[in-house]
Amino acid sequence: MNILVVGSGGREHAICYKIAQSPKADKIYCAPGNAGIASVAECVDIGAMEFEKLAAFAREKAIDLTVIGMDDPLVGGIVDVFEKEGLRVFGPDKKAAILEGSKSFSKDLMKKYDIPTAGYEVFTDADKACEYLESADYPIVLKADGLALGKGVLICNTKEEALEGVDTIMRDKKFGDAGNTMVIEEFMTGREVSVLSFVDGKTIKIMSSAQDHKRAGDGDTGLNTGGMGTFCPSPFYTDEVDKFCREHIYQKTVDAMKAEGREFKGVIFFGLMLTTKGPRVLEYNARFGDPEAQVVLTRMENDIVDIFERCIDGTLGEVELKFSDKASVCVMLASDGYPLSYEKGFEITGLDEFDKHEGYFCFHSGTKFNEDGKIVTNGGRVLGITALGNDLKEARANAYKATEWVEFKNKYMRTDIGKAIENS
Ligand code: AMP
Ligand code: GLY
């Protein structure tokens, strides 16, 4: 099969790596891709939001399957464009991708179908939101309704902070139109777990659990980022938690979307918080997580192309997902200064080392080739250094060992990815 992947980050690198293992895959393309993806796929210079150009490319190259990695094109309706042209594509259509695209939609869905989540109110008027905040309990959480590169969530400890937050989101429109509507949500505490799943419209199959580290600094300090590292599986995702989520969250979400006339086909990513009152949904995403994909897919034993096709065809119920007994840890190497300001264009050395060691992976997030054909840094998150191990402790030690193989100017990483699992 000829397969096209849409996206340019570490997640898409991990997806391409996994597709390349499939006996069904002949030629793999990635648009726009990056310097690391170029080692497993042919990169195509078309942007992820150029739907018509991508569809024309898929026709011209007789692409049998297109896989959408990123949230923006999904929420923007790329799947609808491909389907209208009779092209096979993996991912939710626009109607279903709203599960990630609108926080007020997802909160209303959970309320209507009794799926456990934090209490909330939705506001389209900034004055009304401020009025509500006068008598609210603190801390409180403000969320821009739409996509905001993972940055549209403000945790406010005081009323003053919250009122400023309303200005940021609704009046100054720091996140653009994403802030036309805002959700104000009850603050919850507990450990976070990411659970990814494949969905074929009616059946849902759960992948191995993972945990992300969203803050930029050690000890969960500093600003929120796209994700500084992950481990998989999460020892905090116990059988009891799994049972609760299967009963109250997973299938209920799929059924709710179907009942709303928004049949979901693709990946649903459940962002869960394990509170003292039980698991609660923090958020839904309509795609693989980044860097969750890096740790989950390196442990997945199924042919991913087969699974993608089953999601499209509605035959996911006939297979079981399989994951290796190994554990996996991903440490993100970033450009110092991320997520605020950072420099790019520095040469990266030592990448060859990964070809010499089995069980070690270097997934590229932000890299490109410079004019001399050298691989250079090209983003805030640069490389997702991922390693397997017999348990989480070993995987963690292996991943940190491998972070020393590569060098670039202003290389920055957290030193405590997976530290919480040291003794598990
Ligand atoms: P989201 O994009 O909704 O996952 O929010 C980003 C991050 O904000 C989450 O991973 C949590 O760490 C935090 N967060 C979101 N909602 C809440 C909440 N209701 N209570 C506490 N923390 C939250
Ligand atoms: N790592 C979190 C996300 O992909 O949204």
C-alpha cells in the first residue's frame, strides 16, 4: 500500500516508524515531515492545513491510506475533504473531531451522558464570566473553548488571577477565536494519566496507559508545554481504575458520540485525573498524544496499518490489541527557553548512535536539513529520546543514557521524567 501521514512532529515520526513495520506498507510519504521522518518516509513539501493540495497529492500518487496525526487539520475538516473525494483516510471527520475542538461541546456531552468530569459553566460573555467569578471557589480553572496549542488552560489561585484570565482569553483574545467561548471549571487534584484508544464508530479498544510531564521544569514547575516526556505503562493506572473507566467513561463516550450523530472513527485520547472520588475526564483529544505516541507505539505489537483499516471499516471488534511486556520512557530534548523564546538552526550530532542499539529510538519533533544537508534544530521540542527496558526503572535509565549520545547547542531536558515510578 501507498500510505501518506500528515504532520511534522515526534508523534508523526513514531506513526511512520510503526507503519514501516507493517507488511502491508510499500511506500510511505509524510507531509510536511521533518529531517528524522525522512529516514522512514519520503517527505512532501505540503502543509498540514493545505487540504486540497494534500488530496490532489493522494490522488496523483495513488495513496491507499492517509493517516492524520495532528489536531488542527482534523478539527478543520481534512477528513471530510478526503472522504468527499473517495480517498481512504484515518481520523475523525469534522463533526466528530469537535470532541477535541470545542471544550464546551465535550463538557456538555459528558454532562448529558453522565460521564465523570469536573463541574463547569460555559460563558460567551466576559462580563457574565467575571460576575460568576465573584462568588466562586478557588483555585479555579479557565479554558478557552477552541484549540490553543495546549496553552488555553489557566489555573487561577485567586479571584484577581481569574479576572485577569478572563481578559487574557475573552477580551485580549490571546488564543484568538478559541477564546470566543470560555469554560470555567472546578479545580481537581490527583495524578494524571493519558489513555489512548482506537475507535471504529462503535467499538473501542484501549491502548496501554501512559503519563506525560507537561510542565517545563523539574518537579512540575514552570510553564505548561506540549509535553516534556512520558512513560508507559503508568503503574498508577490500576486494574480498578481500568474497570471504572471501562464502565463509566470509554464506551459511554463512543456511544454518546454515535447518539449525537457524530460517529467517531480514529484515536480518542482520554486525559484522565485520578481523584480521591475516582477517575475524571480532564479532556478529550481526537488524535495520538505527543509524546505519548512515542512510548505507546514502541510497545505495540499489532500491525498498525491493519488497525487503521479496521477503524475505517468498522471491524475493530474482531481483533485484540497487544503490547509488549517491556516498559518505555521518552525524554524530550528541547531548545533552552522553550516554551517561550528559543533559538533554532543548531547542528545536531550523535544521531547515528541510535542505529547501533536495539530498543532505543530517536523520534524527531523539530528538526530540518540545512543548506549543507546537516540536521539542525528547528523547534522548541527537538528530539524525543525513547528507550525500552524490562521495567520502568530500566527504561528510564536507558532513555537518560541515550540523551547523552546526542548534542546540540542549548540542549535542555527535564531530569525527572518517570522519577515517580523509580520504586514501582
Ligand atoms: P487540558 O488541556 O484540558 O488537559 O488542560 C491542561 C492541563 O491543565 C491538564 O493536563 C491539567 O494538568 C490541568 N487541568 C485541566 N483541567 C483541570 C482541572 N479541572 N483541575 C485541575 N487541573 C486541570
Ligand atoms: N502530550 C499531550 C498532548 O499530546 O496533548
